[in-house]
Amino acid sequence: MGFFDHLQKGGAFSLQPQKTQIRKVVQKAPAAPTRSTTQIPNSRTPRVQSSSERSRKTHALKARSVSSDADARPSKRLTPPNRIRKRLTPETRLSSDDDASDSDTSFEVRKRARTSASAEPDPDRRIRSVKAFSDEGTRPFKMVHAVDITSRQKAGKFKPAFGVEGKPTEILLQYPSASQKERFDSMIPKDNEDFRPIDDIVQVIETVSDNYIPAEEADEFNNETSGIRRRLRRALAVTSESQFREAVEDYNKAIQRLRESGSLAKHLDTTQLISLPWVERILTQIYARTVSPRVESLRQYENGTDNVYGELLPRFISNIFKETKLKSGQVFVDLGSGVGNVVLQAALEVGCESWGCEMMNNACDLAELQQSEFKARCRLWGIAPGKTHLVRGDFLEQESIVNVLKRADVVLINNQAFTPQLNNELINHFLDMKEGCKIVSLKSFVPAGHKIQSRNLNSPINLLKVQQKNYWSNSVSWTDVGGTYFIATKDSSRLKRFMENSL
């Protein structure tokens, strides 16, 4: 179900007995002041008091928040998850270690050098929102500003970022589109794991510098001595509010100039891929402004009941997109979509038509908040995502879901803790799916060693060709141990061959 609650830092998570796997969004620290590259957080934070929270390296350095106090301890980094709704009986464990027939998670934590998990470039993808770069895009629209978190939602939990007492003045930040500026307070949280508006400003500027600026204009942003990114970090290193504000204002002017000249739009039009760090930055912002302030509502989920909250992490989901070759002209469906993280990630990263269905009302309420903010954030960033559809109810009964499954190209089912009865009911829906549809699951719908025989000719699982894949550590929210997942492709050819040979 949910997904980004500690997207802004990075770290480990271990499931606690009788607790719900919940994340609380934590602002991840950009890289140290001497570096000019952007540090993007892994998206996730299951926050039910993890028993051990490990510090992780950011690139080659240990990250410290650029807006930390000098005497503050280094903030803990957490890693990201994605989300999962699970059904289980009281005697069923969330882990599937006890089911050797279709999953093997008994091995030690797996770690490997990770390359980019982003989907392959899609020549048919059009990333830029024409509307967001037009005069129409200048009209005000509803969004959650950073100042709404610091001054209203969590008043009293923040203090002046540069040590100046009294009411802080706002900082306005321009995004690469023609949209309104976002309003930030010059504040830092008293709790290092809370939302960090100053870090958010720096990370937005770095993401824009990395992805929107043409090479011939990049020196103004990336010069190691005089570039805007370097000036921002220098200002924070010496705790100079005036220098920080001046650098932000120069950034705003540069972005406005490049937008009006058409340089930003032209550069974005040559882009065919939204990288995972770019995706995570946008989704982190959405989660921090919608789900994170209300994350306690997800504690209604309890292990041992019919619904349990957990998360698949963004990097894992991005890898699934790549493995299934999901493209912008296709249809993605998430059954048990929680607060909607994966639905939004598919629409943003791939640009496809993206559907989700969830039956728990508290998660559905948060998903709708995320969907609204998602539209606003895509407009800010000047991106045209795929269409998103969030359906409230049982995915076995909702007519719109039953219908969309017939034309789906990729279906995600986190059935890690589904009951056998629910899995069997889902299998019947595979009959109506089109040839070539890929069904991604945490447990295989086809038992190990299954063979087509005369006595099981009518079984829907005869239509599935299954591949077992490995996922690695920091892929799911409930454990730091790697495991397996399955990609089942609907393929009637084997059954047809068997029947032809039987004649």
C-alpha cells in the first residue's frame, strides 16, 4: 500500500510483531557541501519503529543534512519502499519463508552494486506538458506548499534555519514550468527525521540542474566555484541566510529566462526517460505533503488481520517496469494499491495509463490526496504523466477493474500474504486477460513442478508461463533480506500444443 514515508533519507526496516508497516517521510540530506552532484533519496519509510536503523552511504560520502545545526548529530538515513496491501490469516506470517514451493527467502541479505533501475528510453513518450509551459500554465492552481507543513500542519516542530528568531520570511522557489512559485519557510525541524524545507529547496534546484538545463547553459548552475549549486551549499556551510536567499533568487531568474527563451522546453522535448532519482524527488514531495502528516491513520492495519500494510520500494518497482518492458502506450494495474504510490510511479516514470484498486478507506483517502497533489506537482515540474485511475473497493468485484484487466499489459499483485482462497479467486480472472499480459506477484500462482495433464486441462494456470526473479535488500519494507518474485505471462501456446499432441 503506501510508499514514500521515508523516501527522503534511506535506511533499514524490520517488522515488529503486531505492528503495521508504516513510513514517516524523512527528508534525505543532499550530498556534502563540496560536491556538486545531486543526492536523491531512496523512496520509502516504513515507520513502525524499526528495531535497527542503519546509516547508509550516499555515493562515496556519509551524508549530513545541509540544513543541520552544527551541534546536531548526523541524521539517520532511511531507505524507500513502495507499498503493499496484504491479506493474511492469523496463523500466516508476513514472510513467506515457510512456503518453499513458490518462494525462497531463506538466504542471507543480498547486496549487489546497483545500476540505474529506470525503465528503458521510450521513443513514443512525450515528457513535456505543453500546457505547463504555456501562458495558460501561469494561472494559479491548488497545491500544498512547503509553508503549509511548517506553519500550519506541524507548527511548533520547526525553528529558524539560520538561527534568526522571530517570524521567518518566506522563500519563493520557481520550478521549470510557467507555474506559480512554491512558498517555503526558512525553517528546519527540531526532529531531524521531519520534513526539511531547506533541503527540499536544494534538492529541487539540483534536480532541475541535472535534468532541464541545456549543456551550453549548465555552467551557471554547475560551476564548481561560482555555480548556483555551489553557492547554495557554501551559504549553508557558513550559515548565511542572505547568501542562500541570493543564490535562490539568481536561480529563479535564470529559470525564468531559460523558460521564456524556450531552452527548457526544447531540452525536455529531447528527453525520452525520467530517471529514477528524478521520479523519487517528485514522489517524495507529494508524499511529504499529503501522506506523511497523516501517516498515523495507517496504523489501523494490524498483522494477523485480513489487511496488512507493507511496501514495495521504488527501485524494486522501477526494476519491475524494466523487466516487463512497460511502455507509455500500455496499461498498468495495481491490485491492492494502498495509498497509490505505485500507480503514481507508473504514470510518472513510464507515462502509461495507470490503475489502482484498494478497499481500505483510510488508505483510499490518502491515495486521493496524493493523486490531487500529483497532478499539481507534475504541472510544477512541467511533466505530462499518464492518466491515473484510483478505484475504491474490492478488486474482485469492481466492474471498472474487471474491465480494465481485460486490456491490461502489466498487472501487479502483491500477494505475499494473501490467503489461498483469494489467490484462487484471482486466478479465475486470468482467463479474461489478453495474450502477453504480464502478472507480477510475490508468490507464484503456478505451483512448482506444475505440468499440463489431461486431468487439469481446465485449470487457468495452464495459460501462464512463469519466470522466477530475485529481488535484493532494500526492495521491500518488511525485511532487509532479499527474496524472489514472479512474472507470469499469459501464453496459451503450451496448452494448445498439449491438446494438439493429445489428439
